[in-house]
Amino acid sequence: MKILLFVLQFIFIYGFFLLGQLMRELFNIPLPASIIGFLLMFSALSLKLFPLRFVESGATLLLSFLPLFFIPATVGVIEYISTFAGKGAFLIVILIFSTLLTMAASGWTSQYLARKTEKEQGVE
């Protein structure tokens, strides 16, 4: 029964990807279909058009295998290593800067959401 639930949730998530692909083709949107589908699913969850339980366990299972999805990208980088040769110091600076920027943006966002949640709970 649990496997059937996962399959149905995968189909539901894939449906948003297909909807994103359809919207991309119809409206000539310059974003990947997966991003459009993600935004559609995020909007639908935020607007409470369907409950989180419709996708929760399937999405958790997909996220547990997320590192495997990056293997093709890593192999692609290794295949074009000559492109990156001689730019090591520059790449390290970019890596450090982007990591710090991501950490700062994540921290700011979580603090903002925590304050907003505290205000909402204090008002109620």
C-alpha cells in the first residue's frame, strides 16, 4: 500500500512538471519546465489548493536520493576539465563568495520567517 502511495505522489509531482512544460511551450517562457512546475506546485500548496500530504512522503523519498541526481553534472564537469584548467584560484574565490552569499540569504530568510511567525502567533 505504501508503494502505491509513493507512485501516486510521484505521478502527482510529475503532473506539475508536465504542466510546467506545457506552459513553457504555450507561452514561450525562458525558464526550464521543472522550475515552472515547481513554482506552480509551490503556489498551489501556498494557496492550499491541495494539502501537503498529497506530495509529502513522495517528495521526501525523492529528496533522499537527491545526491544521485548530481552525478551526471559532476561527470560533465570532469569531462570538460580543460575548460577549468588554470582558473583554480578564480574558481575558489567564486565558490567561497557564492557559499557565503547563500548562507547569508538563507539566514536572513529564516530569521525573517521566524519573526513573521512570532508576530502572527502573538497577534492570535
